[in-house]
Amino acid sequence: MLNRIGLSHSPLSQKILFIALLTLGSLIPLGLVMDMTFDRQQLYHQVVAEIGQSWGEQQEIAGPALVLPYTYEMIQESFNEQGKLTKTRHTVDSEFIILPTDLNLDISLKHDFLSRGIFQSLVYNATLSGSANFDIGKIDLPNIVNTYPERARLVFGISANQAIDSIDLFKPQLPPSSGGAQQPIEQSNTLMPGTGLGQLSGLDRGFHQAINLPESTKQLNLAFTINLRGSQGLSVLPTGQQTTINLNADWPHPSFSGLLPMAREIDSNGFSATWNVSHLTRNYPQRFSKNNQINLREVNAHTTLFEPVTHYGKIERAVKYGLLFIILTSIMLLIFELGQAQSLSTIQYLLVASAMTLFYLVLLSLSEHIRFGYAYLIAAAMPLFSVSIYIGSVTRSAKRGGIMAAMLIALYSVLYSILKLEDYALLMGTGLLVVVLGILMYITRHSPEDLVEMKQN
């Protein structure tokens, strides 16, 4: 069979076959390292989720909104025992939701890391300040009986109440009279949990404050400042007829989804983004009864704070190049073998391949305790020194040991550059494969018989 494919039973052919089997066999330890990396990554995500539940999960901001109780008349038709149609009038309590005409939000995020064991989770503290203006006007609903502005309340939607640190300001005011200042209105001094709008998507969680609106109130202004915690990201529902959002953070890796900001600036110190959102981007009105099926989450402006490449992701990408590294090192050993009278044993090939594979396990272990760059340097030093010194000793040539060291330095340097890249990692990895293929084609440009003859000469 070997003769049919152009190979003989020569020691060189056997050595090439052994290198192929060794390369395929190395998939087993590399696969074990990959599985271990995946398991550790799953544990990391589990710990991050647990920290998020304790500290504060991804926050969703919706509101404020003004809620006015009202009653309306409902006519129920039925047939009595004689078959005569009867009409029964019932008075039903409901609530009317008014969203702001102008909503301005200024959000400042400061990131931090929380540790649990050897794992860290990215979290943030947020300061949310802003203002909202409400146009109350007349409630125009069919069969309305009465409204109760003295039982009105202001609601503010927040997805994780347990992560509210403090509410420094929540002050509703009437618009100023001609030539005068804004007039405060009678309100409850206590903010209460819940919104009372559990069936309304987007305002189902949060807090509220009861207020007593004068009967003739047409306008209402609200100023607020809220401090809260969160993790992973922040989402804002643009409920205003015109919504302006200014977001600033000291984390340099944002990811925007939903409504994209009209302006953004990103540098090494953080980022800022601005949204100007019109009510025309959504399908729900500014004023509606809570009996209507309204989904305020229809449109949102979402920002995620993410770590672009975690050390587990880098290790997974590094292991994918492990097979290539073992092939190159084995071929280099074969070239050294052809250049000397002494042949390398099977055990020596296995030990070199084991040292190359052990690099990934060392990298995984160290990266969980120290910075990835330092972990990579220490892990790469292990095969660099051990393999180079071992080859120099086996071949009795310091020059060949130096050549092996130079090759390993080049390989691990290129691999580190690939791991640090985000957008160009695939391009650089493909370039590495092309270069390696060209080098291998150049080295193997001679036939096996020519190589044997070169070795004998």
C-alpha cells in the first residue's frame, strides 16, 4: 500500500508516518484541554450570573409616567327568563397612563469588578438624573364617569428594585405661572415600591409616589436623581414624545443594540453616547388606558459593557492552533534528523509534543490567577526553554537548539498577536497558515530519495 502512494518501507517513510500518527494522537490531549477550558468558562459565567443577582442584574429604565385613576360605565346586555333583552349598567374602576411629552435623561456609569474566589465580574454604579414634562389635558375616553386627580401617582419603571441605592431627588412641580416660579404640589413624602401596573410591559416593576393634582392641572414637571447598581448592561425605553438620552461611562468597550445612538465617542478612558428619539419610532400612543394591550419594550436603546475577549476565549483560540504548532515542531525535528547521522527516537518526539501540549494547560491554570499577558509569557517560556535545551542536548548541537528556540519564539509571538486582536484575528490567523504552508512546501521540495541521499552525503 505504501508503494502505491509513492512511499517505501524506508526509515524516512516510517518516520513521516509516525509524525502523522503523532499529530492525530495529539488531538486527544488538546481536546481534553479544550473541554477543561469550556468547563471553567461555564463555571465563570455561572459565578458572574450569581454576582449579578446579588449586586444587580442588567437594568431596564422606563418612565416616569403619570397615572390617573378614573371610572367608566359599562353596559352589560343579557336575556332574562322570558327572553327579553335587558341592559345592566356597571361602574368600573381603571387607570389612565400619561407618558411625558419631553423626557431628558443623563446617565453616568462607573465600572467596578467584584470577585468571588478566583473569578471576577464586571459591574457598574449608575447615576440617573433627568426631567420629564407631562401634558395632562382632558381625558377623552368613552363612557367616562369621573376622574380622581387627587389619587394620582407618578411611577418609575426599574427592572431590579433591589439594586436601587438611593433616590436623591423625585420632585413633581406645576409649571410656573406667568412671571412666577414653579409651584410645588401636594405629594406623599414616602416613595413606595411597585408601580401598580403589573400587566403593563415595561412598567411592571419599579416604584411610585402618590400626588394630589389640583382639578384644573394641565401641565406637570418632574425632576429626579436616582443612584442604582447593575451589571452587564443598561437599557432605556424612550417613552417620551421626544426623548434625549446622554450616557457616559468609564469603560472603553460598549456594544450598542436596539436604537443606535446618533453620536458616540469611544477612547481608552471610556465612552459617551447620545440618543434623540421621536415617538414616531414606535407604535403605542402617549396616553392610553391600562386596559389596552401596550408593550413599552417595543423599542429600546440598549448598551452592553463587555470584556472584548476573556482569557477563556483566548485560550480556546490558542488551542485551535495547537495542532499546527505540533506539526511544525515535529517537521523541524525531522529536518534536524536529516542533517545528522543520529536518528531521534519515538520517545523524544513524544516528549517534545507533550511539552508543546502542556503549554495550554499551564496557560489555563495561570490565567485564572494572574493577568493573561504574564500567564502567557510564563507558559510559553516552559516549552521554549525545555524543548530548545532538550533538542540541543539530543542533537549535540547548540546551533540546532538555538534554531528551535528562534522558531518557537516566532510561533508564540505570532500566536499572542492573534489572541490580542479582535477584528483582524481571522485575517492574521489565515496569513499564518499561508506562510507556514509556503515554508513547508519549500522545505519538502525534494523527494524522499533526494533527502536520504542528502543525509548520506
